[in-house]
Amino acid sequence: MINIGIIIQARLSSTRLPGKILLNFSNNKCILEIIYDRILSYFKLPVIVSTTTNNNDIELVNFCKKKNMNYFCGSEHDVLLRFIDTANSFNLTHIIRICSDNPFINNEYIKQLIDALHNDINLDYISYRIKDKPSILTHFGFFAELVNLKSLNICNESNEKYYHEHVTNYIYTHNNYFKIKWLTAGEIFENNNIRLTVDDNIDFSIIKTLYDEFGENYNPERLFEYINNKPDIKQLMIQQIEKNTK
């Protein structure tokens, strides 16, 4: 039996912009609330905020309680184990992983992950690839990834710290051990220097401006067209990409 849940990776101890996901972003809502509400209203699936037991994240836990959001507190440094424990706590067999600093995360792209799984329930990992790079490692901020708990448990057997800090990296660097499906994001992403993930105050300011302009009435094509016609925004994004490329 498949039991899919959507887990939002979240904590407050960002080094460049602490507490960024709870800052007032648009219409008195923070980024975390915008993401959570968008996903919850679209999918009939459990949505869980996965954070840590660190005291710095107590404010985040209290926010989740206030907003009636599902949450789980796990390991501070072992992000992989935190995801495994979150999944086990909610009896999930499959996880859709979302980063909490992507206010333009796209429901349609998430739906395509789910559709791909329903077409082949034996898949271990499903995501998008852009120029041979997993979308989770890009700066676009639209994409999620889907992985089964069985595969995360295999990843957890590794003793390398790097794989415990980066939840799914073991899977696509050891692809012979897993059944992986890469989806095509589309040509629009191939040659576009667009950054819609929030890492620091410059990102926050740019993306807040864009969200105030579009709100929920956005799609990649409209956003990209708008940004490409704003040289000041585009140049700032290019500088941010060069500074923050993973």
C-alpha cells in the first residue's frame, strides 16, 4: 500500500537570513504558511513541517501549533534521519520533499511526480533533471522530489556525513542501486538565469517583489517573461546565482 506525504524541510537557523521562513512575506503571511496553504488546498495528502529539536526552532514549532500545521521535530544535524523519522511518525511509505525557502513551489510539478509513481509503483526516486542536474540542486525553486522510505533507509546505512546532510544525494550518485525516473522540466529552464529560492536578504527582497506582483496567479512562463524584461532584477539574480550555486 502506498501512503504518500509531503514533508517541508524547515528550520530557523539560516546563517545568511535567520528566521527567513517566518518573516512577513505577503499579505501578513510568511513563506512557510504560503507554501503549506498552497499545497494543502491542492492535494488530499498529509503535509508535515519537519524541523529539529534545537531550541532555536521552538518559535517554528509554536507557529505550527498556532496555525494547526502538522509538524515533527527530529535530529538537528542528521537531516536524512530526520526525514526518516518524520515519515515513520506519520506512517508514510513515500515522501515528497519540499524546501521551505521556495515560495513559488509549483503544485503541477508535484502532481507530475505523483502521477509518475502511480504509473510505476516500483520507482524509488522521481524528480526533474535540468541540464543533467537534479532540480533540487538548481536555483529555480519550483521543484520537489519524490522518494520512498525504503530507499532513504538504504541511504541511512552509509557512514558518510555528507549523505546524512543531503537527504537524497546518495540516491542519484549511486543510481545503479535504485530505480530512478527523471522527468523533463521543459526547454524554458535550459538557458534561463532565474533564481526563485530564498537564501539571503537580497533573494528575499527580489522574490517578495515578484510575489507581490503575481501572488498565486503565476506560472514559470509568465514569471520568466516578466523577469527577463526587468534588467535590474535579472542582473541581481545572476549575481545571486554566481554567489550561491551549489
